[in-house]
Amino acid sequence: MNVEFTDDELVEALTVIINRIADEAGLSDRDRAMLKRWRSGKMKLGSDDMDDFVRKANEDLARSFATRAKSQIRRPDWV
């Protein structure tokens, strides 16, 4: 099975996560603004940092699927 995240999906997910962290972590206004500036500056669609994030996220997802498939093969049927 080949499942991959698209750039758009991960940009949206990162935006939601960063906004939630900024709102609920009890950060100061300055820290919250710095976090949001980082996301909008460095992690924008098409940037090198975002491309690396997408590549690594997809590698981790593929590794997770491979590990799960291996463990299902090794597990006895009666468990």
C-alpha cells in the first residue's frame, strides 16, 4: 500500500497544530507571534524546509506501514 501526504495536506495540518499550540500552551504574546511567524515564513508551501518536512513525514508514514505489516506477518493467527 502506498499512501503519501501531499504538500497541501501537511501545510494545513501544520497550520492547525501550530495555531492550537499558540493558543493553548500559555505562551506569551511575543512567543505566540514568533511561532506563527516561523510557520508562515519558513514552513510555507514550496520552501526547502517544507519540502524536507513533507519528505520526512512520508518516509515516517511508509516506515510505520512497513513495521505494521511485518508485525502482522509474525503474529500467530490464534492471538
